[in-house]
Amino acid sequence: MRSGRIKDISVFPRDLLAMQIEAYAPDFHNMLGYISEAFSFLHNFDALVLGCTHFVLIKDVFKTAFPHIKIFDGNEGIAKRVCSLAPETSDIEKSTLRIIATGRNKTDKYYSVYKSLE
């Protein structure tokens, strides 16, 4: 589906970016130099779609590196879907968050990322 408002769409896969995000977590601001250089072509673009759940973790880095770009991600849709599937409870103490992470011995690292998002 193409909108009449979109002149051109380009796709630039970055296979290793998710692993780099995991390596930098939770100090994503340290990725600014890498993002600025690796994605320098974005200076010629108006918008960026973050198509991976990892990428939203460095959304602010992209905003800093490319302040002129409108950034889109799917987090709101994912959050709404999770809420629609979660059982309703009025007791917040009964709610549970379980984080399932890739890699061994990364629990503390991912928990610190979660805490930074609160």
C-alpha cells in the first residue's frame, strides 16, 4: 500500500545493529558517534521507521544525530496489543513483568534497560 504523500521508500537493513545495541546497553548515548557515521545518509531523508524492537532503545540517539527526521516506531501498537491480551486486574501488586532476554548472564543488563524506560 502506497500513500500519495510518499515519493520514495528505501530499505536499509542493518543486521548487526541489534547486537550492537545489546553490547552498549544501557549506555545507548555512547552509540551517537557510530549512529551518526553509519547512518549519515539519513541527512537526505525526511522520515525513519524503526522496524525492530531493539531500535526503539536508541530512538533518542537517532533524534540527536538527525533532529530533522520524523521517527516512527511500532511501540504504541505493540503496547496496545499486549494490554488487550493481558488479564485485567485491579490489584497492581498482582501484576507481573517477566523479561525474557537473549544471551547468557544478561539479566542485570536488561533489567537496567527496563528501569531506564520507567
